[in-house]
Amino acid sequence: MAGRTDVLPVGQATKRARGFLTPVDYSDRRRYRRPPPAYTRLQWLGWGLTRMGLSPAFVTLLEVPGRRSGRTRRVNLVVTTYRGARYLVSLSGEAEWVRNVRAAGGHVTVGRRHRRPAVLHEVPPEARVPIIKTYIGREGHSSAQAAARTARYYFGVNAGASDLELRRIADYYPIFRIEERMMDGIDVSGTVKDVARVERVFGEPITQDGVTVIPVARIGGGGGSGTGKQEGERPGEGSGGGFGLGATPAGVFVIKDGDARWRPAIDINKIIIGGQTVAVVALLTVRAIVRMRIGKGSRKRR
């Protein structure tokens, strides 16, 4: 129709839909391959889905300080597992997150609903070939056609590319090994015992005007440890452990003139809910009274 300006040319429409209707093409042999603008602008949606655990299981959220601003920068990335280790592959090459990770000395946080501190170690180009090959055939591809698309659009090769072909492109794809920071199992058990000591249940006494108040909290938690192993000449593998503790106010002991009395903690949520209920009942009562008075006044005028 003449005069229509809201219809994009086919080529431009296809370019804008890239990353949503078609795969993003990262196959150019450049140091940095910028993703489509629309794909970049909607990254926040991917962050939210990953935080809620709704993105594919092989996707993780990386958080790293910006090398100039110091503000936390986020990006969704695919985790590739090779020989028990986990890796992050930068499909776009020298991306912002890659440069930020290097500037931060590799110190980041990774995860989905629960993110953990980690250190990323950059893999040298000559060791990247088997990881790229694993990425192409990674778990999650439902067919050989999907693997072929990944090889074509992301790496510019065939799904069955040789090691020599992959080595030629490895320089264009920075890869980092994830080393999650976990405490040793022995340290965990010792720390749990230390934190759960009796004095951690009773707070510091507060004395004023002859009255001493001792706060008391309930503590609950748990911990676990890990193990390690080594087979033959292969690098050793191991797992760590962790623990968690939670405390809720139980009440206070009030000591005055040698007499100690227990005062249980008040659940503020119940107070708020109860206060809201009272307020609603009060409003309904006032409305009923006003209606009654209006009704009496109208009958008198008649």
C-alpha cells in the first residue's frame, strides 16, 4: 500500500529478528562479533529466567564487576562440561564480559537461583579444541541438525570438523574453566561446631538503669563435606562442601533485682496481619454507621 512506512524491508526485518527467529551468526573471523541490538537489549529477560530456574539447565548467570565502572555486569552463558570440569565459551570473541573477567583477575559469581563465588581460569588456545568440539555436541541438542546449526552459525565449521580446523579458529573463542570457591570438608565441620556454640545462642547482655536484658535466638543449620580422587595420570578431581545457618529471635531474659523473667519474642508478621484485620473491621463498622445515619436522615425529610 502506497505511503506505508511501518513495514520493514525483508532484509532489515530478518536482521532485527536475528537471535530470536534465527540463530545469531558468530562465525566471522573477527576479534569481537557484536550480537544484534535487540538481542542485547533483552538480556535482562534472560537474567530473570535464569534466576528463577526457568532457563535451560545448561545456562548459568555470570556476574562480574565492570572494569571501568565497578558495577556488577551480568550475562547468560552456556556451561560446557568436559572431563568433569565446567567451561564458559565466549561465542562473540573478545566480549565485554571476557575483558571484565580478565580485569577482575577471574573473580566472579556464577549460578542460577543461587550464585556462588568462583574463579575463572582462561584456557590457552591450543587446549580449546576438545572443549569447542564438546560445545558443538553438548547435551541439550536434540538432533544432528541442531549440532550442525551450532557448528555453522557459532563456529563457521561443519559438525564433524577436524581438530586441525578447530585449532585454526580457537584463537577467536576465549574459553574459561570455572573453579567454584568451596571450603574444604574438614574446615566446614569445624566451622559448624564453632558457630553453633552456646554463646552464639545468647546475645550480649544489655544493662541500663539496673535492668539487664539478654537476647536469645534459635539457631538451625547443617553442613556437608566432599571428597577427592585421582585416576592414573589424569588431573585429580574433587568436590568441596558448605554449610548454612539460620537464626530467629526467641525472646529475652529480663533480670531486675535478682529476679529473672522470660519474655518471648513477638511475631511482627502476626501483629501486622492482626492490625490489618482490625483496620478492615473498623472501616466496615464506620461504613455501616454512616449508612444508618444517612438512612435515618432521609426518612426524617420524608
